[in-house]
Amino acid sequence: MNKQTETVLSYHNRTKHSLERYAKGPESIDWEDQPDQFRRFSGCEIVTLPLPGAELEPSFADLDKPETIPARPLNLMNAGLLLELAFGLSAWKQYGPSRWALRCNPSSGNLHPTEVYLISPRDSFIKSGVYHYVSHDHSLEQRCRFEGILPDSDILIGLSSIHWREAWKYGERAYRYCQHDLGHALGALRYAAATLGWSVELLAEWSDDDIAKLLGLDRDDFKKQEHESPDIICRINTQSETMPLDIKALLENAQSGTWFGKADSLRAYHMYKWPVIDEVSIAASKPQTEEPEWQTVQQQVIQSSCTKSATQIIRQRRSAQQFDGKMSPMQQTDFYRMLAAVMPATAAFELWRWPPKIHLFIFVHRVEGLAPGIYALPRDHDALAKLQAATLADFDWQKVSKAIPLYHLYSGDCRQIAKTLSCHQPIASDSAFSLGMVAEFGETIEAAPWQYRRLFWECGLIGQTLYLEAEAAGLRGTGIGCYFDDSVHELLGIKDDKLQSLYHFTVGKPLEDKRLETLPAYGHLGGVV
Ligand SMILES: Cc1cc2nc3c(=O)[nH]c(=O)nc-3n(C[C@H](O)[C@H](O)[C@H](O)COP(=O)(O)O)c2cc1C
């Protein structure tokens, strides 16, 4: 086993929560000292985007057939909508003197470690260069002006993470959460693009070093602990015919371009240090790689009964803080639709270029026509035998649906166990169902340690789909990053690291907290939504 693989596995093991102890985190938190959620670069020219909040025609159900949605022209308005619907503010919440922003993409602890860049390869609706998106102001800060001009007429979106922003609250486990959030961000980007009739192509071949060069993350413009780690570049295909991207020329443009601005300090006092996060980040950094062709093959999924517009569903997405534990069972058709939507080769996963490595183990509590108990959804036919071999021998593996590969494993009331396993959180038991996302883990990491991140991204992508599907079914979801890793494995009979649970999720009927006031997302800019 090479050193990087060892470092990644050791990080994963030491950041497991267990019934006896939580992973290492800060002993106390000073909320006054929370890192600024909104990064800004001083000294850049600002491009103000048109006021957000426009309603677009496509219904949420239309997103199943993205080819039927007419592509909108690439201009400042539509690029702004892409950024808003993926990463913009969705509301402000207020309780007494406290006020906090929510965004279209969720984030563990609402800390938002993900930063977003737009790259315009040529002068078009915006001057060529690299821009940083400030969701609070719905504006772009021009970080770099390219000298050369490329023929490419599409835009790129670059994503990075400020690990420390997350570690401030969650300590050593924070690196995992940054990766989950990145997966959610990819999902959010895909839904936003599809609503505009565009698609997202992951330029997954790129090395982290090259991403850093393009986004200017390797520059001396950041306070030391507040630097950004490169994650991924996505190409937004806004037209059916696209030209091949000249990566070398693009990087040369960034390197010979004129850079502006310095990152403002995130203000917080750096009291705790978490060196294992830097260690795992280095060990899991990605070289340039060859990747399978991007294919946009899509399977027809069970039809959504949602009649709302896509923009409505995207903007209303929230995490439930509490569920109605006395809800009547959710409809079976909605449950099957939600699971069908997270299968690979569906529209929501068109950007994912690899065979699925994440499979679901579901605690059904309240679903019409299904016995409460444990169920499994292998997301890949080839995984079925692996999952059967690595879990309890007395699971019965009876297929319960023709439309999706859902298998019944065990009947019984799992509410208490689901709650205990998810760090005693009632959201895992008062819901209609909760689930663990189990990864094909050991062999994947041994083959390439940087794939550790990709496994979490896949989980985040599934989570984002479930969030939106839950809203579409009149329910609500919540991501669950806090769970007792090895207790989950024990319950399922998983004995080694071939399989590991990497994320939990729950869906049910939400209870609103009436004490909280909801304010419009962009009221501070004069908007009404
Ligand atoms: C990766 C991830 C892990 C999360 N873990 C939990 C959790 O363990 N418990 C919980 O109540 N909420 C959890 N959440 C929900 C966040 O707290 C929520 O997304 C955040 O407060 C922003 O609120 P919003 O989703 O309503 O926009 C998680 C969200 C994400 C994306």
C-alpha cells in the first residue's frame, strides 16, 4: 500500500464517530467568531449580475427530459441565473437578533466551504477571464483578465473548498463534509443548467495543480490558513455543437493574464489547528488522469407527479430540522420515483462519467404498502453480488419492485436504531425513511487515493437529487453527516473496508419552526424573492 493510500485510510478511520467518542473537534465554539461565509477579493472590478429571481418555464418534471428544454442564449442574465439557481441565496432566516442566509445548495452546518468561479474563455457577454462569484451580492469579481482569446464560446465553472471554514466547527471530520458539499454543489449546478436548457460536463481529467493555476488558487493572495483547495472544473454546454477545449491554451492565458485582488480575511481567529486535514488533502490530491468518455445516455425514470416549476422547487429547497413522527405513510409511487431518480444514467446523473460506486441501505419507517424494515438499492447490477456477500447472511434479498432494483432485507421497526446510528438525531426516525449511502470503498481507494473525494461527491450528488425530489413530492429532506460509522457497518454485517457508509439522508413530512421569520433572498438588493 502506498503512503498516500495509507494516509487517506488512516484519516478516514480516525474521523469515524462512534458511540463511545466523536471524531476530534473543537472543545468550544465561539459563535461570534464564525468564519465569514462570503469570501470577497478586494481590488477587483465588480460585474453586477441582473437582479435574480426570474421564473423560468420548465417544470420540475421536464428536467427528466433535458433534451426537450430549449437552450437559452448565453448572456449575462442567463449566466447570472445559472449561478443563482445553483449557488445563490434562497432566503434569510431570522430568530431574535440572529439572521442567517440559506442558499440553493445545502451545506453541513450552513458553513459553505465551497467557492465558485466562472471562466469566460473569450470576450462575449463578459470580458474574457476568471471571475469569483459572490452569492451575497450576486456579483462577479474579476480575478484575471486574459490577454489571448480562445474560440470556445461556452463558459466553465470552477469549484474549490476552504477546508478551514468547515473545520472551524467540525474539526477533523470537516474534510469529509467539504467533499459532501462539493457533490451537492455539482448536483445544484446540474439542475440549474438543465433548467436553462444547458448541460454540465465534468472536465475530470484535470489535475488539481492545473485547476489551481486556472483559478489563481496557487497565488499568494490568501491568508495562509484560509487558502482554497482546487476541486473540479465543469464545462457548461450551452449549445448542442461544442468545440473541443484547448486546455493548454486556456492555462497559458491564465498564467500570462493580469490578476487582480487579494482575498479578504475570513475574520475568524484561528484557535484550533487540524493538521490531518492538510495531510489528507495532500494525499488525496489528483494528478492528471484519463477518464471515460462523457455520455449523455438517459433512461426514462418513473414519472414525477410534481406540477411546480423547476425554479420554484430549486428555490424552496430546505433542510427539515424536525419531522412529523405521526405522519401517515408517504405514497409508494413517490418513494419509488425518488429512488428511480438517483439511479445512474438518469437525467440527474448525466454529468457523472463513471459506473456507480455508492449504494443505498434504506430504513423504511412509513411508506405505503411496504413493511417497515431495511431495504437495499444497489445502483449497479454488478454490485448486487458484492453487497450480498459483504452483508449479513440472513438478509433475505427479495426484490420488491419491477421498476427499480429495490430489495427487502429485513422486516421490523427500525426507528430507534436509525436514530441511534445517526448520532441520536430524531430526524432519522421521525421521517418516512432514512438511509445510509454505502461505498465500494477499499479497492477504490487502493486503486487511486484521490478517488476518496469522488466517492463523497457521488454521495452529495445523490443527496442533492433526494433534496429536490423530496420537495417535488411535497416532503422535505435533510443530509446527515453525523452518524456512527462502524455501528452502521456492524448492523449491516460489514466486516472490513470493502464497503463503508459515507453519508446518511432522511426524508419525511417537515414541521416548521414557527419562531423563525423568513425573509426574501435578495431583499437587500431590492429583490422580492
Ligand atoms: C453534507 C451535509 C451534512 C449534513 N448533516 C446534517 C446533520 O447531521 N444533521 C442535521 O440536522 N442537518 C444536517 N445537514 C443539513 C444542514 O445543516 C443544512 O444544509 C444547512 O443548515 C443549510 O440549510 P438548508 O439546507 O435549509 O439550506 C447536513 C447537510 C449537508 C449538506
